[in-house]
Amino acid sequence: MLRAFRFLAQSLLITSLVGCGTTAPWYRKSAPKVPSSDPTHATGVSNKSEPPVLTDYDRFKDDTHVYTHPFYVVAESLAFSLHAYLHGNRTRLAKHEEPLLLLGFSSPSEDFRYSGPQNCIFIVNGRDRVDLGDGSPSADYLSFSVTPQLVTKIVSATTIEARLGTTEFTIAPPQLSPFRQLLEMIRAPQDSS
């Protein structure tokens, strides 16, 4: 069952990355995939013994996947994570380079109700609405291509409410600490403040 879940999560991410509109020309040639060693979607929760931000390098595609462990936003049924993809064996962006960033929702349940396109809307600080549009669905994973500026806006918020399809939830700002760590990790040295 666990092996099947990992396979579905991998195939979903591969499917969702095709045509997601990244400005990186090398992504138009091949879509990165979540490696089989990626534990983030096996259980839907973070493994406390591992760091909050992990990296995987695919030497055959020459791509690096930097990702956070998912955390539940709806008890035991919907988990949230952030993924970045960079070309080459590296975790830092070059100056003026835009990474491929994906906000991901996953579910360990067998009846993943987000298997069709679902709209996601965030309300940041009680006033700013951010409509991510429809995500790219797969068997048990839903991803949204986002910009670093949008992720920064979300992680800097004091209140975060969201709706995915018909499911509403709130995110406590401390839960997004791994997202901040990921952004800091991939930020180009010249862009660091």
C-alpha cells in the first residue's frame, strides 16, 4: 500500500509539472519527478528526525529537488508542502534566476477528493486575496505553480486562511517556518539581505 502511494505521488508530480509555465527553458524539455526516496507524501506528515528542508539530486536529469515535509492543514486528511526545482546539482539560484516553485497538497486517504481540478484561494492578513486558480491534479496530489514573491507574501503573513475546493482551513504562521527556510536556502547569494 505504501509503495503504491509513493508511486502515485511520483506520477502525479511528474504529470503536474508538464506545461506548468516556468520561465526556465530547461524545464520545457523534461519534467522533474519526485524521487522514490522522497518520503514527503508517503504519510502526509513530517518525519521529526529529518531536517525540515530536504534535497534530492537526480544525476540523470541533472535536476535538484528542494522540498519541505508536508504538514496537515486538515487533520489527517490534507497536507501542505513547498517544492523547488533547480537545474544542476545545486541549491542556490543564480542572480535573476526564477525557480520552479510548487505549492502541493497531498492526502494519505484512499478516496482523495481533490483528484479533479480544484481552485485554491488564500486570504492573507484578512484582506489580501490570492487566487491560485486550478491546480494540476493527479491521483493523490494537487500542485500549484507559484512565484517566490507569492510564497514570501504567504510566509510573511500574520493570518492565513485558505480554501481548496470546498475545504476551508487556516495555517498558523509558525507552521510555515520550513517554507521560509527553503526560500532562504535557494535564494541567490546576491539577493540575500
